[in-house]
Amino acid sequence: MPTPAPDEARRLAASSRIPFPLSPILFLVLIFYLNFTSRVILSPLLPVLEGELGLGHGGAGSLFLVVQIGYCAGLLVSGFVSSRLTHRNTILLSTTTLGAVLLAMSRSTSAVEMRTGLVLLGIAAGLYLPSGIAAITREIRQEHWGKALAIHELAPNLGFITAPLLAEALLTRLPWRGVLAVLGLLAILAGGGFLAFGSGGAHRSEPPRFRTMGQLARDPSLLITAMLFAVAIGSGLGLYTMMPLFLVSEIGLERAVANGIAGLSRVAGLAAIFLAGTITDRLGHRRALAVFLGATGTLTLLLGLVRGQVATPVLVFLQAAAAVCFFPAGFSMVSLIFPPAHRDLAVSLVTVIGSLIGAGAVPPAIGYLAEASSFSSGLLLLGLLSLAMLPLLRYGRRPPRGLDEAPPPPRPRGR
């Protein structure tokens, strides 16, 4: 792996004396927020898009599949890009390309042009995450990784909450094309701000090799981690996409109320994710993951067992808060058990597998179970699957020198 340049080495030495440098994380949170929001903003825009682009409900739903395919492709090639451009430049490339694609999509006149743009949007978005995680774990001292990654994970949770509100606010003054154009301009401006004022990620990744990818794919630690991420993404994003339909069809709530509950349930996650970061730093990622998976699985089971127009919304809020707690501990686990040279590639592979299963397969699986039996049967199965993952935390490669446990308090420096 290339050694840092002298200026970078001095910067790393200086940042190691700062207990918790917040500003580098906040730039990345903004970029990640725009990255995520650009992929979910289509949801509140679909009623308008269907009529203007001549799409049916199935065609409209397929737009999200197209984005996901592009996103996974971007994740897979991100290691090749960051090995040549550095993680910092990869982040810049991701957000500026994302903005340019959104501006181009705002001029789409057909479903074909929209789908083409969505593939490119997904690829640009997929370049970000491995480099973003690598930049944070390089910039922040290890004993603060849990809190740092928890702050970073605020971005998608804010995106879930604010995307419908942002779309509605802009649609009162702009057409749907203007909504995409505004997001595109904001992404480009965020990239310019990061270039001018941001820091971190000045190192390159190890160039991915197909042999290395094959070795990682056969590594039990990566396969186990990917399974954990698949269940966590399914319990979070996968269940979120089906929640309004569940609340309307089986609980009997009005559509507006169901949508409000699904969106507002993510507010609790904003507070929970900070608590998750602290718990991860204190307990270590394996013990923290056991707590979070156990809580998520139990609450998902209760969603399938307990029905009521009061009890179910309460459980929705609690389950959503528990589900988001997984990710600070999960990314901390990946960062600890894989060496720095393979860390971004491991993040890419884990996220690809987890997204394809959790965000791609779980929602239709719940839907088919609902058609065959009930939504509750899908929730029960997902809850049982989450609890079944707990024994896997005992297997796979452990970090050297007990790093999977809570890190010891930092010793005073002699200088």
C-alpha cells in the first residue's frame, strides 16, 4: 500500500492529537445525505412521473430496481477508482458526477432516458460509500469509530425523513424536473465545498485484484458479515418500503396516517443512532451487534404478532429505531476485521450483497407472503431470521489483539 506523502503524514499526526475532529465528518454527512436523498426522492415524485412519462405502477416501481443495479455496479468498481484517484478524489468524483446526472435527468423526456439516467445515478452514488468509510476511519482515532460512523449514518436517516417533505415543498413552486435540478446543483456545490474546505481521504486504496476479490468472497468473515448486513438492510430499508401498505391493509389506518407514521418513525432513529455509536465504543462491535440484532428481531416479531391502531404504530417507531443501530457497529466491524488495504473492497462487497438481498429481495418477498397469507407472516419470518443471525457473531475471523472488544481508554501521551 502506498505510504502517505509527507504533508499527509504530518496532517495525520496532527489529527491524532485531536480527540474527535468533527468538521471532516460533517462534510461527508452532507455529501452522503445528498447521495442517499437523490436515490429515494423518486418515491414522492412517482405520481407525477407516471402521468408524464407514461408509466404504469409496475414500470414506476422498476425505476428503483434500475437505481439499485447501478448502485451495486458503482460499489464494485469503486475500489478500482480509489486506487488511482485517492479516496478524497473519488468522493469528489462521486458527488459532482451525481449532480451532473441529476441535471441531465431533469431534462428527460421519456422513460428510456430516465432509466438510463438512473443507472448512471446509481453508479455515481455507489462510488462514495467505501471511500467515505475509509476517509473516516483514517481521520478518526479507533476508539471513536463508533461515534464517528454513527454521525455518518445520520445522512440516510435524514434522507428518509426529509425526502418527501423536500419534494412537496419544491413541487409547490417547481415541476418535478426542477426538484431534480435543485438536488443536482446542491450535490455539485457540496463537492466544491469539500474540495475547498474538507479534509481526509488523501490516501489511495490497494488496487483490487480479481484474485483478492475471490479470496474475500470465500472468507467466512465476509460472508457472515454480508449475511448480517442483508438482514439489517431488510429489517430497515426493506421493511420501510412495505410499511405503509402493511399499516393500511392489515391495521386499517388511513393512507395519509400510514405514510406519516412510516416517515416520522425515522425521527427516533436519529437519537438512537448516537446511542448506538456510544454502545459500540463501550461494548465492542460483536456485543453491540448482539444487542441490536436481538432488539430488532424481537420488535419485528412483535410487529407480526401484535395488532392494533395504537400498539402497532408504537412498535413501528421502536423497530425503526432499533434497526438503524446496526450500521455503526456493522461498519466498525468491517473496518476492524479487514486490513486497511482490503477495507474499502470489503465494504463494497458487503454492501453489494446486503443491498441486493435486503433492499432487492426482502420487499417483494414480504409482498408475495402478504398475497399468499398475510403481511404478519412476512414480518414474523423476518424477525426470526434476524434472531437466527445471532449465533453467527461467534464465527468468522476476529480482529487481532482483541480489537473486537471495547477498546481500552487512551493512555496519556508522553509529549
